[in-house]
Amino acid sequence: MTSTATLRERQCTPQQDALSDAQVTALLPLLDGWQRDHQSITRTFSFPDYVATLAFVNAIAPMIHEQDHHPELTVTYNRCVVRYNTHSVNDGKGGLSDNDFICAARIDAIYQQAA
Ligand SMILES: C[C@H](O)[C@H](O)[C@H]1CNC2=NC(N)=NC(=O)C2=N1
């Protein structure tokens, strides 16, 4: 069984196989504030204002680039909704993979460091 600390130290790798529902259910409690939404996981991060919201986006960008795993980001005045899924699994139809949980845990760590 993996831990939050292990998850955020792992590196994304090419994925073909989606996680099972049981695997997703087991991994989700290791993350802070993330929810499953069909074939994605999402978390809403809140900030005092727009500059702080954009600073968060800039803080997570190098990790996203380094891991080559890119979330959908919805940026509003004082919120950023981060949505992760993996395009390559389920024969290209998309779904959840280890990469989504690795990056979600890494984003949680960056957010905590900045707080
Ligand atoms: C070739 C490259 O690794 C892939 O296209 C990456 C890029 N970023 C990605 N981001 C996300 N969210 N899912 C992917 O499957 C994905 N694949």
C-alpha cells in the first residue's frame, strides 16, 4: 500500500492501463481535498485574489512541465480548479492512471509549501 509521501516522490511514466475503481477508491484518501468526477479527479484551490491565484499556477507549472502530465486548469478571480485525467489509457479514450495521483499529490505539496 502506498502513502502520500511515496506518491509525491514518484515520477510520471507512460501509461496504457487505467486504474480500477478499487484502486482509485484506495488512492483518493491519500490526497487532500480531491474528488473523483467520472474519469477525472479535481480539486478547487482558493486564494485571496487574482495575483495569488496566478502565482499558484506559476508555482505548479515547472512540476507539470517536468512530469509531462498536464491538468486542465480553470482560473477565476480567487480560485483555480485543477482537473487531471490521462488521455492514453483505455485505448486512448482516457481515464485515471497513477500519473494523475502522482501529480495531484505533488500539487498538494506545492500548495502546502506556499501556505
Ligand atoms: C507524449 C506525452 O507524454 C503525452 O501526450 C502526455 C502529455 N500530457 C498529458 N497530460 C494529461 N493530463 N494526460 C495525458 O495523457 C498526457 N499525455
